[in-house]
Amino acid sequence: MAVISYKCPNCGGELSFDPESQKLKCEYCVSLFSKEEVEELTAKHTYDTSDKEIIEDSSESAYYDVQGSAQLYTCPSCGAQVVTDSDTSATTCYYCHNPIAFTKQLSDEFKPSKVIPFQKSKDQALDTFLGWCSRKKFLPDDFSSPRQLENIAGIYIPYWLVDCDTHGRLVGMGKRIKSWTQGDYRYTKTDIYSISRAATMSFTHLPHDASSKADDKVMESIAPFNYDDLRDFSYSYLSGFMAEKYTVPKEEVYPVIKSRVKKAVQQELTSSIHGYTSTSIKDSDVEFNRTVFHYTLMPVWMLTYQYKGTTYIFAMNGQTGKTFGSMPVSQKKLNNLFIIVFLISFAIILFILLYMGGISL
């Protein structure tokens, strides 16, 4: 496997993608470098840990499979060995915090074609999270503790963006009913018309998450993303963030997208029918003339919290800042509130009995 680690040419520090400047930033000398400048450095800081090394000496290899699903890599910065999931495409060394991208994980069919870079920084994500917590009065005390805040992570979630050209047709019947009274009689006239509609429609950037790990409810809650910020994929955007490769193939996504498009086309054709008392659709069909899948990485800030056997998630769209959160409730705080309310109520009742009711002890 090959791993990429970007080093600052000025001081040798690690470079990470900075959402605010949209450039790679050195955390030590605060130098900024464009994507083009960084890509020139890639060849100098790409570490080859291919299968050939495994055959020669597996004990010293920088990468090998662990039980088929986990993987072990050697950090090119400090030499520490860290286990990561086989679907992880970018991560950070737990010891020296050196950002690393695994090129093998994002090569060939797993190499994204597009990416939306992070627009929101870690500090912005933490400020948003703390503001969200301040409005929740019954959270456990350690839910927003400094130790917990360290676990927030910027993750690129894999998505399929689908473009397609379609031709839809619809055949039905419409009725125009007119009633009037003449003399002692009530007349009703019914005119029946044949209805036909046809249209060519194109759809772009229809999203579907491509991660079996990502919670669909969470991803739907922080959507949509603004596709005006789509960029051609570059490993430099991953520096300093985590990333996953897709685990849901496009063959599995296609029936879902196809169903959504068919429904949208049929609704559009049906909405074009006007001027009838009633209508009925006899037949409709949608043909797909072209379908293109764009493997894309979307930015998400995510924080998870374990409380009494349940996992709670706070997520923020790394581009727009839209949030989703599920919160635990501290039973201790609820009990304290009950006791306080009980004591206040008891004191009020006692005051009424003693001073307003004329009762003496």
C-alpha cells in the first residue's frame, strides 16, 4: 500500500487541509499552500508499502491485513503502528497526529471523481456543538467535557451522485362535467377526452450515500449539500481528515435512484394536466437513455457518545453547518429537579398553611 503524508517545505511540519482558506496549512509555521503546490510535493512524500514488502519481511512491513478486516500501517512520520478499519481511506496517527491518506484504498474503482471540501473548521464545529448543548439542560455533565470534545472528527462520507437523461410518457382520460337546470329538469353533460403527455427530462446530482456504516437518518437530516462547491478529487483535500471508501456499490443504489426518478417524471407529467373535472391515468412509462454515477466524498463533522449502552450522535454538515443531534438524558439531573420542585412545592404549601390559613404549631 502507498500512503501520502504532506510535509511543509518551510519547516517540515505536517500539512492539513484548512477549511477557512481552502488551502493546506502548516500547524507549526502557519504557511499556506495551494492544491497545485501540494500535488507537486506528493511524489516526494509518498511512501510505498506494497505487497512486495510483505513477502520479503511481513514483520517489518508498513501495511498488512489483520484478521481480514482490520489493517495495520506504520506512520511515516513517527514509526508508530496503528490499526485501522479496512474501509478507512484517510486517518490521523494516534501518536503524532500526522495526517495520512491511503492511496490504495482510493485507487482504481475506489478513487473518487469529485469531492466537496470542508468549509467549516473544527473550531466552528465545536462552537456549534457547545451552543447546541447549552440549550439542553439535562445532558450528562461529561457530554460536553474537554475529553469528549477531543473525539469530534471530520469525516468524508462516500456518496453516489447520479446524472440521468429520461424520456417519459403518459396516457390517460379526462372528464369535463357540466350541469345546469332548465325548467323542471336537471341536465348533466360529460365530455370525455384522451390525454397524452410526453417529455424529455434530465436530472443531475441525485444523491445517495454509499456507506453502509453511515446512519441514513443522520445523513438525511444534515442534507442537502451545495453542489456548486464540487471539486475534482485530490488527495490534498483529505489531509487532516478521516475518509471512508464506498461499501454500497452503484448496482445496489441504481434501483433506488431509478424509482425516485420515475416518480418525479410521472408527477411532473401529471401536474401538467389541467382543465378537467377528473382524470385517470391508464398507462405511463419512463425510459432511461443515460445514467452516470459520480463517486463523491462529502464533508461531515461527527461526534459520538456512549451512555448506558446507547450510542448518541451529533453531526454537522461540514459545508453548510446544518446539524443533527440525539441527546442522552441524565437521570441524576432529572431526580435532582424532582427533589427541588418537591421541596419548593412543600415550602409553599407549608407557608400557606402556617401564615394564611391561621394554623399554629
